[in-house]
Amino acid sequence: MKPDMFTKPVTILVGLGFPAEVRSVMDAYRHLAEWPTSFRDTAHSVAMKACQAALRGEIEAETARGLFAAFAAKHDLLAPETPAIAASRMRRDRDPHVQ
């Protein structure tokens, strides 16, 4: 496993409410970088700095994951656990070739 990969993805809602799995520090960083400037706040800043530090190897990916998840929760971006998402994760966990 790459050092920036999360042990468990953070599933967020994007676009018109479609779930997307954020699986790595780089994925989280991209979502944060695309966040509209006018909506950026302290939670965004902390999560962004954590992702940058994790990408430099200064902190663990799981620390950045926790701060990204906190940012997502604060902004109501966390996707609810649905049977389809759970089934997809179970299938992927059993077969490492499934994306």
C-alpha cells in the first residue's frame, strides 16, 4: 500500500449528491484545493495543512484522514452509509482487483 493511502476511504457527497470515495491524502488534497475560496474556513485550512504535511511525510496519512473527515463532517459532505456503498466495499475488500 502506498504511504498516502487511507486504511478506510472517506465517502463524501460531490456534485448533485453523488458519493465519491476519497482513498488517499492526494485525493483529499484535491478536494480541498477545489473547495470554493469563499467557503474556506479554519476546518479547511487545518485539513489542507495536514494533507500537505502528510504528502511531505511529516505526519501519518491517517492523521490527515481524520482531519479531512472532520472538515467533511462540518460541511455536511459525509455520505450516509447505504447498502450499495457497503456492498461495493465488501466486494472490493474480497477482491483486490476491484476498483
